[in-house]
Amino acid sequence: MRKPQNSLYAPDWIKAARKDWRRMETMLGVKDTEAAGYFLQQCLEKYLKGFLLQKGCKLRKIHELDALLDDALKYNQRLESFRDLCERVSGYYLIERYPKLVEKGVTRKDIKRDIVEARGFIEALSARDS
């Protein structure tokens, strides 16, 4: 049996990112902030990977948003303004995946703040002139 391969088709990644956004909203609605943070991280990771695939980049199997952002900056320097967001949200992946690794959990206020900024980031990644 062959090992499944990740799609190299950017629209597949964007579709998966949108699904993770909906999951994030659902988890926030049931007050599971750690899961909401995890799905926010997954959403932004997939939007970044979709953006990079559209630019002809090779798919990287990493979860660090700031590293993916470094790659994206080669195509759009304005994305640098989202570095703090990427660094914060990357931490949400660790909180959910590795219990007790991070002392302080993520709060509903944290997620709501990052959702506002994430919308701008997604918009910037989706802009036609990127």
C-alpha cells in the first residue's frame, strides 16, 4: 500500500483552511479555547501553504507559521506585519498537541484578538497582487 501524499494543488489547501476556520469557530462557541487555537493555527498554516504552492514553492512539512511566513515574504514583503500573529498562533499548536508543555493556556480573549488579525492576514494572502 502506498503512503498517501499531500496535495500539491493550492485550492485543496485553501479549502482545508476554510474548514479549519469553521472548526475554530465551533470550538470557540463551545468554549474549548485550546481546540479553537489549534484550529486557528491549522487554518493559517494551510492558507500559507496554499499561498506558497500558488507561487510555485515546494510543499514543506512544517507547522511553524513564522518559518512559512519567511518563505512567503519572498513574494509579498507586506506580510511581515503579521509576524507577531504567526508567532503567537504557532504556540497554540503546541498547547493543544503537547499537554503541560506550556504553563498558561490560551484564553477566549486571546483567540478573539487573533481572529481579527487573522482575517487581515488571510485577506493579504488572498490578494490578487500578492
